[in-house]
Amino acid sequence: MRSGSNHPRPAVPAMMSQPSPTDPTAPGKHPAGADAPRNPRPIPAADHGLQPRVGGPAGHSHGGRAAGQGPPSGGAAGPGAYAAEDVHHSPMLVFYEVTRACDLVCQHCRACAQPAAHPNELDTAASRALLEQFTRFPKPPMVVFTGGDPFKREDVFDLVAYARQLGLTVAMTPSATPLVTSERLARLRDAGIHRLAVSLDGADAATHDAFRGVGGSFDRTLWIMAEARRLGLPQQVNTTITRFNAKQVDAMAELIAGYDITLWSVFFLVPVGRGLHEQRISAEEYEQVFEKLWQQSRRQRYGIKTTEAHHYRRFVLQRQGDPQAGPATAAGHPAGNDAGAAHAHRNQRAPLGISDGKGVFFVSHTGSIYPSGFMPITCGRFPADDVVSVYQDSPLLRQLRDPDQFHGKCGVCDYRFICGGSRARAYALTRDPLASEPDCIYMPPAWVAKLESVSC
Ligand code: SF4
Ligand code: SF4
């Protein structure tokens, strides 16, 4: 049986159903000229250039997971406006892969980025038309300009400005290359960008640079973070957890605490693009990383969320925590104060249950429409297809929004409506987008009962 009535949703603390109208990431909340970060790693100008590739494992794509799966609310509809039931008609986040061009060569790149843009990349006029379609959702989403490297497009500032003119909220995920300069960051700020996301994949240069495959990437990333903070650009940090950095969770959490970030988005590897299976951590190691994140979430002022590891919500709920807890408010407890009221004075993030195709969707550089960047199943093609109609009516997207249709233990799990597992990882490993999350140790009681009934 996979009836919702037989397996009611788990009790969720009342505070989770009432997202705060306060959006700490709103432009203007981070004044320019704020105090310097506690652990700034400014690097001399001469060192800003990236070094040749270094050996070792390389990093994962930041494309499609950026400043986004974490902001507390939807876009033009206003902070706090997005509700769980809105997933059926409007995404909360749209990732627009403005290009697959990128000057880096991370071996785990989801996008398999190349130095040059694809000849069929949507041009300026098509990109503007796409942005116009986004405004037709009943609740227009936040748009994340991802890549590739958005800074490889000369018109990216114009597109940001146009999206803002349309009333959309925009975030961006630049690659850490020499294309990121103070002047360009300031232009982004002036164009009205809502948030910048940078990728940091290790607590030290050796780990991060090996991960990214480029010497100097670590120092450049920290320089970008310090500069964004100086300019008053709200920012989040994205980290991909693999077996090479899983032991550095605490060290990374402390390092980024010095940069006044809003959110730490901790991504768990999905083996797509150039991603490799062997860098995945085990399901048991997920729980160990979750424990570290949970402890850090009680100490740090910034919010912590996971991406493509929705079962962290289950982990937190099992500890009577609030998986929606966001950054501390201005009156919140200071970092390092592991207060008993771990979630007091914290803003609330997005509704629970957001996942691939469910509150999130993705438009590629050539207009292909996917449930997410890590789930390359084409559901439609812009401009031939209308993005609003595809999101609302695609049979696959509808299935992804209905946890009762999931297969295996996720389909009967008591957490399926707020977790549901990573559909992208399920697809990557089984080719069944509705299969169970491969990296979750939890055994739902209904699944155990089912197994027992089969074995009897
Ligand atoms: S920096 Fe470039 S190569 Fe590396 S993951 Fe991002 S898009 Fe891919
Ligand atoms: S079994 Fe599936 S739905 Fe349940 S907690 Fe694990 S990943 Fe989430």
C-alpha cells in the first residue's frame, strides 16, 4: 500500500508552516563598507591569476545548485509568499543556464563546461523572451543565472537588469576565474542582483584546488567572498561533499563564518556530467555529515541547507529540530553560542518538500527544460514550448510532485512529503526518476512491514 492516508505526514512543528515575511537576503540588508571578515584571505593582485591544473580529484559543477535552493522565499511574489502548495503551479526557483562556457575544467562539472559557448546558445533576444515567460507564473520564481560561467556572457548585466525590470528576483553563480573583478561585482550589485553564490569545496587550498583542478582557485574564491562582502553583495557558499572533503565539514563551517554569508548550501554529489560515482560518500557517511551540519546549524549565524540530500530534513526532524531554520536575525544568538534554543531568533527558509521538478526547474543554455540541472530529462524545449505549460503539465514533473508515486521505500516513507529523496540521484543511479533515494539509511516502518509481509 502506498496510500497517503495510511501513512500520514509526520508532525511538523507549527513554526514550519509559517514562513517569516522577513527576508534577510533582501538587497540593502548588507550595507556596503561593512566590517571586514574575520578570516579574510585577500590575495595580492599578482596572485589572482589561476595556476595550471594540479593533480588529484576535481570539483563538481556549481551549475544548477546555486544561490537558490535556499533563499527563504519566492521571487517577484515577495518574500515569504511562496507556500508548499504553490509547487503545483509555480516553481520557487528557476535555474537558467545562461551558458555552458567556462574557463575552468572541473572534472565533476555537471554541465561538462567548455571554454567556448555552444552555437545554439539562447541569444540575448531569446533570453529576454524566456525571462518574460517566467513572469507569467502565478507566483514568479527567483531566477538563478547559472552555467558554465555567467560572466562568459557579455550581456549578463543587461539580462540581470532586464529581469529586475520585469520584477524578477535574480541570483548568480559565477565561476572563480579572473573574470570576477571588483568592477564586475559592483555592476552586478548595481544591476540589482539578489544574491551571489560562490563554490568552496575544501577548508584549505590543497583540498579545494585539487577538487577544482586549478591551482589558486581557493585563494581566488576567498577573495571573491571578501570583495562581495565589502561591496555589500549578499552571498551564499556552495560546497559539494565527496569523500575527499567529508572530514572537513567543521573546518569549512568555521572558515566561511568569517565572511558574513547568508547561507551555506551543502550539496551531495549526483553522478552526472563529469561527476564520478567513486567520489560519493556512503549512506552511513551522510548521517555523519548530517550530524556535523546539525551541530553547526546551532552555532553559526548563517543558515545551513542541503541540496540533493533532502533526507537531512528527516535527520533534523528526528532530533526535534527545525529544518526550515534560516540565518539568525539581527537579534539572534551570536555565532558560537550553542544555545539550547537552537532555532530561536532565526528566519524561516523555504517550505519543505522543494526538490527536482517540485518547486524547482531548469532551462539549459539551448532551451531544454529539465526538472533540475542534475536531472537531464527533457520535459520540453524553449522557445517551441511554453515554460509555464511545461512546468504545470509535463507528466514527469507532475509525477515528481506526487510522492505517493515514488517507488520503493521513499514511496511509503513517513517523510516523503517533506523529503522524498533526491530524484536526481535516483535517476542517475537507476534511470528511474521515481526510484528510492539510493543514499538514505532510514527504513520507514511501512517499508519494513512490507518487507516482512513479503518474507512471511
Ligand atoms: S566552475 Fe566551470 S567547469 Fe567548474 S563546475 Fe562550474 S561550470 Fe563546471
Ligand atoms: S526513505 Fe526516502 S523519503 Fe524517507 S527519509 Fe529516506 S530519502 Fe527521505
